[in-house]
Amino acid sequence: MTKVKLSELFYVDDSGIHGKGLFAKKALKKGRYLGTYNGPETTDLETGGPHVLWAEQDDGTWLGRDGRNILRYLNHHHRPTCEFDGFDLYALRNIPADSELTIHYGEEFVEAIKNEEV
């Protein structure tokens, strides 16, 4: 896996989904490694902030990183363009330049949103 300079691939702009979003500066190919979600690590599930990405470890425990790079601007979508493998981000399909990159936040997030809409 080659180290990626995020500022060469992405920019942050207003999102039609929510607040700010992460957009592709150039076309990105399906399966491409896009970068790593970096930030201070935590194991405290109760105090995680809005930009903490949680990844299940091989031993079944959860490790979070409080995002400090621009990958923290990834918004949720039910048909995401990207997914994390641990803290590494990959393209699920070809992504055209100037498209917003999205991930699926997980079923717990979807259920929480459904409950807010009631």
C-alpha cells in the first residue's frame, strides 16, 4: 500500500448531504486505497466525539480514532462510494472527479436516524 497525500486526492466543500463533505479532486478507480483515518486513539465508547471512527480489532475489542485529517468529512450514504477496512479507506466503485465520497456509518446509525424521524 503506497502512502497517499490526501490533499492531492480530495477537497472539502459544502455537501448536499450534510454540512461539509469530502470530494474527489480527480477520478478514482474502484478498489483503490484512498488513505488512512488518522487521529488520537481511544477505547472509551462513551466519550467518543462526532469524528471518532470505530474499528473492531481481531480480538473483538473496539478501537476508535478521533479524526484529525480530512477523511473526517466523509458523510453517510445508503449506497456509499467508499468503505473502511480497519482505518484504511478504499473506493467501492469508480468515483468521478468532483463527486462527494461517502461511507455507510453502520446499521446502528441508520436505526438511530430512523428513530429520530418518528
